Amino acid sequence: MIPVQDHYVLLLPETADEQFLTPAELKQFLERFLAEYPHLQEDPRQPLEQQVQRLLDTTCQLEISPGRVLQWYAVRLTKS
């Protein structure tokens, strides 16, 4: 098998669906998400890009509300 590209799988709490995103797509998604829900931002004075990078570097989930968690995991897609 030949590695094609590293991706992330994004799990949304509202559905059982999973989305495969490139690293750039996941960053864009998280930036839009945090912009839409500023109460989830760790430090609103810090640029969203830095907050998202910190999330990607330190965790794989974000609690949206009690019991509702947005999760993402690094995966390697392969082509046989």
C-alpha cells in the first residue's frame, strides 16, 4: 500500500457521520466554528489561527456543551 496523504476524521456530535478533511480543511473548519461560537474560545484576544493551532497541537476534542464533544483524529489514507 502507498500512503496518499495525511487527513483527519472529524466527528460531529449531532450525527454519527464522519468527515475526512485535509489538515488545511480542518483548520478552516475549526476557525469558522470558533468564530461562530466565541464563548468556546480559550482567549478571545488571541487570533483564531493561534487558538486553532494550539487545539491541534494539544488535544483532539472540544467540548461544545455538557455531553456534546466535537472530535478529530489524524488518519493516514492509503491507496492499494
